[in-house]
Amino acid sequence: MIDHLIRQRDYLLDITRALTSQLSLNEVLRMILRSATELLGGRAGLIALSENENAFTVRASYGINSALLHIFTPLLTDIPHEDPDSFVIPELDRKMKIVAQAAGPGFHQVVALPMAIGKELIGVVYIFREPGSQFAPRDAKFLQSFANQAAIAVHNARLYEQVTADKLRLDAILRHSADGIMILAPDLSIESLNLALSRMTGWGVDEAQEAHHDDVIRWSSRTSRLDLGEAVAGGWPLNEKSILYVEGDLRHTSDSSLSVGITYAPLFDGEGQLRNVIANVRDITKFREAEEAKTMFISMVSHELKTPVSVIKGYASTLNREEVEWDRNTLRNGLSVIDEETDKLAELIDTLLDVSRLQLGTFKLHTGPVKLDKLAEKVANKFGPQTSKHSITVAFPKDFPETQGDERRLGQVISNLVSNAIKYSPEGGSIMISGSRMKDALQVSVSDEGIGLTDAQCDLIFDRFYRVDNALTRDTQGVGLGLYIVRSIVEAHGGRVWAEPGREKGSIFTFELPLSGNG
């Protein structure tokens, strides 16, 4: 009896050591099962774990061929999840007879004990004996100690798996975050940084580890008063709410620069000691470009508004002078100028409203059948009298098919392209509006003999606020929104638009629309 207790103690000590070692869960379960089976003089054993409320799965076996584990399925059904203290498997003897018939000699006696943590059932331990030997209460009590050890092993393993999974998920999030992320030690040495920051700085992920913050974060210029080193020297951080923001141009190892904003957040331990500094590095190039575009837009719109308003104000004030009686021709000419400048103001306001609708997603089309050839003639007739330097011609095949679209908006597209052609061919020349039918689409082109475009400009000219930078455009009115609206309207129709240099000189702008079903 004493020898048996000593062996039991030694087995439990071995299992306890295994629980604190680096053995896998399956290895620990097999060790528990083998020890329990040998000490109880059993033939074989199983450990089944609860995967959910309706299923148990064999996670360890001893003395049973893995190909025969399916025979023991009856023992894994209808296992109660209620209070483990009153654990009883319904009809266990009947189920054991079914197993014994399939498994053969040696599987007639079984004891099944719960593996539980508190009131939570983790699994069940089964030990099988040959006929003629009975399990004594002492055996069940002894086996329960092994079951308790197995429950602890499973509980710890699942906690470890969850922590590991959470860590891997967090590492993946940090590693592949679009923002640069860097974790610093209290001495500002780098513990880790992610791929985004590696691209921003040119430092390799492994290369940067243990490097100093100032070796990796180098400023070409800085708009913030303090950088991290200066802030730390001044006593930063005082507490976890002490957030530091630094903005400027970050220098890459290739000596190029990138506009970034870095937010530094301190992390303290339970004793109030600084443990880490977490740096979040965000590329703010687009924000700066947006601010510059906003400033430029306000400047251009102010200029575009100021010019017609000044003209209208000047003519209205002049015509309103009481001491002068103006002749009819003078009045008519002055009012004509006021009328023209008012139209320019209305057109600019409509353009700004269109851009606002596009940004807000409230831009709507009112579709119906559209004859693009007739629409092109209408636009040519409108612009023809407005220029003496240009000849505007229309060339469409006979019986050019119609398409479905918003006639007013498509007229706006052609008008913007013709207006653009007039504006950027100041020496005059031919402007042609032509159409062609493709297999499943209709194309309309507007060509001119003006200053032309480079290939690079062709890719950018439809962007909002973009204007070709040359001496002519600097002296030409406009806010760089006309072609942006053209592209937006065409794309809203399910089409596309592009620009290309002319064959000899000038430019060609083409938009393509889907051919309607009855075309």
C-alpha cells in the first residue's frame, strides 16, 4: 500500500513538472493517461475533450490503435455538461457493452471521471480494464487526481493558445498596418518596427532593432517645436496622458523625404515606471497636398470671382453716375458687358456647385435618348460666333446612333471640351468635333491645333485643380475644374475619357459612351 502511494506521488510529481515544462498539450495528456492506466492496472485509456456543448473529441489515447478509436464513439455521446460534482454518463454500462463487442477482449470494465475547472467541464478520462477486475472507490479517487491534473493542463494550454493567437493577430496587425509603428524602450532604443515604417525610412525591420530612435527618425525639416529627444530631455512623459505629436519631413536612407506626423504615446507598468514608447507614424503627404490644393483653390476662385465682379461694379457705377447722360449705344454696350460678366459668374457658380455635388455624392443624371451628333452641332453653333480665330466643324457619320444619357450634362461635356480647345489654342486654328461608332460604344473627339500636351500631362489633366504649367496657362483664367467635371459626368454614364497629343500639333480629347440597346 505504501509503495503504491509512493508511486502515485512520484507520478503526480512528474506530471506537475510536465505541466510547467515546454511539453505540448497532447504530450502532457498522453503522459497523464499512461501514468493513470499503469497505476490502476488498466488495459487502455482515453481522454476526450469538450469542443462545444454537443461534441467531445478524443485528444489522447493509450493502449488503443488509432485506427480503432471510432469504436469508442458511443462513449462520447450524451455526456452531461451540468455540475461536474454529480457527473454521471447515462447508460454507461450499455454503451460499454457495445464497445466491448466491437473492440474485443480486454474492454469490459471502464471508469469515467470528469476533468473540470470549477463548474466548467473540460473533458472526460476513461480507463479500461479486463474482465474479472473491479474498480474500487480508492481507484476512482486516485484517478480523479489525474483527471484534475489533466484539466489544469488543458485549461493552461487553451489560455496559452488564446494568448499566442492574440499575440500573433496583434503582431500581424502591427506588421501590416498602413501606418508606420515603432515600439521604443525607455532609453529610446528600438524594440520593433513594422513594414510600413521600414518603407518610410529605408531601414530594414531586423536592421532597425536595437538601433536608437534618432538613427532611424531623421528630419529634413520639422514644423513642430520639439522632437522626441528634446521632449524627453525636458521631462516628457509625465503620465500616460502625455501624448507628443511631431510633424515634418522624414528623411529616407536614399535622402528623399516624406511628410509625416508622428504620435508618441508612453506606456507605464503597474508601478508607474515607463515601460515603452509607442510611435505611430502617418504619411500626411495627401493631407498637405489637400491643404495646398484648398489654398490654391480659394486663391483661384477668389481671383475668378473678383474679375467679373470688378467689371460689373465698374460698369454699373459708371452708368449710374447722375452727372452724365449716356447715349443709347453706350448704355447698351455697358449693359451687354454686365450681362456677359454675369453669365461668367453664373457659370463659375454652377461649376462649383457641380463639384460640391460630386464630392457629396448627390450628383444625379436625368437620362433619356440622346443624339450626340445633333448635340455637337448645337455646341458648335453656340461657340462659333464667340471666336473669330477658330473654325469649329462637326464631322459625324450619317445615321449616327443615339445613346441613353443626360442630354444637358453631355452637352456640358462637349461644351467644356470645345471651350478648353479655344482657350488653349490662342493663335486660332481648326477645332473639330467628330464622332465614330465602335462595336459596343460611341466615341466623340474634340481636336484642336493649340499648345498641345505631353504624355505625362495627358494622365493628370482630368484631376481636380490641375492646370498645365506654362506661360499661357498662367495668364489664362480658370480654376482647373472643367475637365474634372467632364470626367465625372462621362464616368457617371458608364463611359471613359482620355486625352492625347495631336497628330501634328494640338490635342485630342475623346470620350466614349456605351451604345444603347436599340442602337
